[in-house]
Amino acid sequence: MPSPTAKSEATRELLVSTALRLFRETGYEKTTMRAIAAAADVSTGSAYYYFASKDDLVHELYRSLQEEHRSLALPRLREGQNLGELLRIVLNTGIGVMGPYHDFGSNFISIAIKPSATTSPFGSESAVARARAISLFRQAVAMSRPQPPLAIRDDLPELLWYASMGITLFWVYDSSPDQVRTRRLIDQAAPLLSKLVILSRLPVVRKIVEDIVQLIRGTRQ
């Protein structure tokens, strides 16, 4: 006999997986909580007990993907590796975790880019999950050798997260088998980003990087 906790978690997972299927089949806007509950064979009241809205279901998926990403990536990071190697691990692991949801990717992007969307990874509702994602890049930066210049070290994890969002967008529209083009992009971009960080010690490059940091800081205000 499953424990109440196990049954509750199974119901949550069922609602999320059912919602994803309906989002793909009928579209996000046309999918209602009542329809999700019916397809999952649970009462509408039970569905609302676990999730206040379908936006919450998307947030749950985002949160669970972040946790799975961390659990897979962290054990593979080794202190003393160069930043490019660590970035390749973090980025490739993230793409691997999202793989099963590739068909839903374009739907999610079309939802998230709306200015009023609560599902946006840049919005206040996603602050906790976003901070968890940035902390993974912070771990990679802290373990890297040589260490990035002190002037950009604190802001670098967030800059790398923004770069990962660009790679995610590329992955969403990557129609190659198993998104091999995205993997190739990561393998090329990771060492390039690492070299740019090291080159930021040079006055000319440092000024450009500092300008980017100031730009990012401005978006927080």
C-alpha cells in the first residue's frame, strides 16, 4: 500500500505529465484545469488542491527540471577544471534533462515571451528556480581554474545563465536528430566563453565585459 506522501507525489507527477500532453495536443490556451483533471482521472477539486492554475503546472515542470539538472550536473563537476570544461558539463546536462520535453519547447517559449506571462523564466514568479539555476553556474565558476577576474566573478554566473537561455532558445527550434546541432553549439561555445572570461583581464576586453555587467545590473532595477 503506497504511503500518503508517495500517493500525493504520484498524483502531482500525473497532473504535470497530463498537462504537458494536453498542452501539446490542444494548445496551452485551450487547455483548462478541468480538462487536465478529467484526462488524469482525478477530481477538479483535487487538481486545484495541488496546483492553483495551469501556470503553476508549468512552474512545477521548470522547478523539477532545475532540480534534476542540479542532481546530474553537480557530481560531474571537478574542482580545478577550466571553466570551458565545467560549462560544457552544465550546459550539456541541462539539454539532456530537457530532451523529453523538446516537443513542448516551442509552446513554452510562445507562452513565456508574453509580457504578462507568469511562466517566464525571467519573471518574479520564477525567482526561486532562476536563483537555483544561477547557483549551478556559480558553483562552476567557484571550482574553475584559473579563477575569473575578481571584477566580474560575482556577476559572471548570472551572465552565464543568460547565455544558457540563448542556447535553450536555439535548442527549442533545433530540428536535428536528438538536437545534435545544439550539442555542437555547446561544445564550441563553452571554450569560447571561457577564453572571453580569461581575456577580460585585458583592458580593452575588460571594458566590454564591464559594460555588459552594468547592463545586466540595470535590468534588475
